[in-house]
Amino acid sequence: MIKVNKKNKAKNKAFEFLTIFSMVFGVVVGGGIYLKNSGENGVLAQAGNNPYLALAVWVFIGVLCSLMMLTFIEAASSKTKSGHSTAQSWANTFVNRKTASLFSIMYICMYLPILTSIGALFVVKTFFEGIEVFTNTSFVSTMGREGFMALKIFLSTVILVGFSLMNIYTQKPSKLIQSVLTFVKFIPLLCVVIGGFAIFIKDPSGENSFNQWHNGQHDNVNGFNLFFATAVPILFAFDGFIYAATLQKDCEHKEVVAPAMLSAIIAVTIFYVLITVGIFFGAKDGDIFKFFDTLFKENPWVSLLFKVIITCTLFTVVNGYTTLIPKTVQSAVEEGFIFSKSEKKDISIQKAGYIGMAITLSVYTLFLIISIAIGYANGDKDKEINYFLVADLASSSTVIFAFIAYLIIMIGVLHNRRTNKVEVRKVKGGFVIGIITTILVTIMVGYICYVYLIDRLLPDSKGSIIDPILLIVFSIIIFISWVINECLFSKQDIDNNDFILRINPKNWFKYNKELEIEKFKSKSNVK
């Protein structure tokens, strides 16, 4: 609960406004800005090296997320059956239990394991890249590409397993790490904003992303496709913003919630735009790590220091998601979204943690195997193997699935405005804005799916074919897992849930519910 001074109502409101504002700002600004502002899958690369398009998409996504927040403020004000405020709980409240089960499987089997794997791999990758630039040496030439790759994978695995085990048995170190590093992460970001403009003022004609664009060094690609392809890494940076809406439960003056959260999201957007402009001023390819090399080229040790700070702050990604995985598995079982043989529908946090860790390590290992296989298939023995390839590309899949889930929940919340089945605290103007936002998100998600599923498969496409393959594979895995989960629920309560009978091809066109249920019970009794 946010502590307030009850004697002064005006001060209370101001204090709660600032508290919510700062908490939302801290929650949304995360490691995504580092991961998605570098490399061939970064924001500038996806924008065809057009910095103006990249900035326009940052602003558009920021405004869209601000409008989406109004709908999720309503969703978070509802009283869910379990008391949880998660996408799964909201789906259960505003849509149905089957949708909540689908979302639970998506988060447990894909979303959280992928983001945890990315965090563990990216921490080590960032650290060694900083060391190599500082020492002007290549670990590939000194250790061999297989030896260097094995070292980095070993360290990433130790980080992944170590944080997973720590968060299974205790939460105290996790809270301390998150609290300290949440403040530390703003140090390099503020340096980017100030340093970027300093570089431009000192040398406006220097090598930067804007001058590169004006010199004609950019891709001539369909601007419409580029716009939506650029939206994906930016959505990754904003992803998770909806959970800031749950902060209102600890707020005494509910009227300050919407203004505080909207102000915070708008402030995050402005901050992200300033950071991006700063990066574009300091690096011609939009790489945030090369920006520090440019800014501190006369003092490379300072550049290394900032990269080490960034590496440390990236531990919050691994720590945060390894904390969430056990809780997500546990809440999914307890809320009845995931089948359990136990009548009490309970599972210990330790068991949930080990289940989550097993799934995460499976996804992590699979990504490494595929990435390494692709690296060897390329045939360049002198080039370092990009074992991070598939994990990096898979981040786009997580964003697409997450925003499809958000869209379904938004439709459910808007439908509730008509039916009033669920009691919510209605936001003024929320219904009209919600309709407009839902249409915009539908168009955006729909076209992104086209770009990543269809356009990537066209002969003249410059995107990776791995993108549609990952989307299709994960869709199949999630769907099969959901069908199995529903069949187990159906077997347990066939009278009220005949799902297992309805998916039988024999019953698709001609189905007698009472007769088929009796047949099923007879077979079960015989067994």
C-alpha cells in the first residue's frame, strides 16, 4: 500500500501521483532499449536505416500504448476470482477460462522462457563485446571460435540456472537486485541523451545516422512494410507496460491513477525518443554500444565502464523473468487454467519453479542448437558463430503473441461496457478511446502478422525466413499444448465440458451430446 499522510488530502494526491508516475516509469524502461537498438534486428535496421521513420514509429507506438493503458486501467480495477492482476486473470474475467488457459500456456511455454534465454545470452554477449573493443583483441583468434563460443554459452547457462535456483528458494536477493539495479539502469541512458546531443553540437557533419540517411545510405524498400517491421522491436521495448495498471490497487485516491499512468507512459515515450535521437547522433548504425565508443573514443575505459554498468542492469531481465516463471506456473494451476490431478489445485513454488526451469532450459537449448547449426551451415570458419541468432529473432514472436493477447483482452473489456457483467471502475472517455485503440491495434497486429508470416517468405524479401518459421512452430506448440490441456479438463468433468468429444472428427458434422457422453462414461467405466 502506498503510504500517505491522511491529514492533507492535496499533498496525498500529489504524493500518490508522483509515486505512481515514478513506478510506471521504472517498470516500463528496461533492457529492451539496449537489445533493440543494436544489430541487424534493431530499430534502425528494421527501418531501412531511415532515422526519421524510426523516430516516427517510436512516437506512434508511445501514443498507442498510452491509449491502450486506459483500457487496462479498467481491466485492473476488476475483482478477479483469484485476486491476481495478470493477462491470464483478465482473460478469465472478461473472456472465458479457455482463453485464460491458452494465454497461460503461451506465457509458460514460450513468452517467459524466450525472454529469460535472451537475457542470459545477451548479458554475456554484451560483456565480452565490451572487453574486445577495449583491449582491441579478438577472443576468436586467441581461443578459437568453438572455444570462445563454449565459454560464453557456459557462462550464460550458469547465469540462467543460478538465477532460476535462487528465485525458486528465496526472494530476498531478487528484490535487492531489482531495487538497486532499477536505479542504476538510468545512468547510461541519461548519458546517451546528454552525450548524443553533445556529439552533434560538436560535429554536426560527423558520421551519424541522420547524415548517413542524407548521403543516400539506406534501403529502398516498401515504406509501409518498413513501418510495421520497425514497430516490432519498439513494441518489445514497451512490452509489459500493461502491468503498471495494477499499481492502482495500492492507491487511495483513484482519481489520480489515470492521469499519473498516462503522464508516465507519455514521459517514457519522450525519454525513449530522446535516447534514440542521442544514439542516432552518436552512431551511424544506431548501435547503442558503438555510441559509447564514439562518445569516449579518447577515454575507452569510460566506454567499458558504461558497458559493464549496462551488463549489470541486464541482470534485472534474467532476475525478473526467473522470478515470474514459478509464480506464473503456480498461479495458472491454482486458478484452474492448467490441468492438475490434485483436487485442491495447488502446487508448491519449488515444484512450479523446477517445471518452469525445465521448460526454459529446453527452449534455451533448442535455440542454441539451431543457431549453431545455422552458423556451421554458413561455412565461414573464420567468422564467429552467432549462437544468439534464433533467440534474438524469437523476441519478435513474443511481442506478436503478447499484443494479440492484449488485443483479445481489450475486446473483452469493451464488450463488458455493453453487458456490465463485470464490475469495473470506468475511465471517463475510455469506451470511445478504447474502440479507436482496438481498431488501431487490430490493424497494426494484422499487418505485422502479414509482414512476418507472408512478406518474409516472398523471394525479394530482405527479412529472415526464420521469423515466419518461429511464429508457425510456436503457434503449433501452443495450440497442441492447449488442446491436450483442454482434453484433460474435459475428461475430468465430461458432463459440463465435452471438449474432448467435440474435437473428435466423427462428431464434427453430426453430434448427439447426451449419447456421446453416455458412450464416453461407459468406456471409462470399462477401463
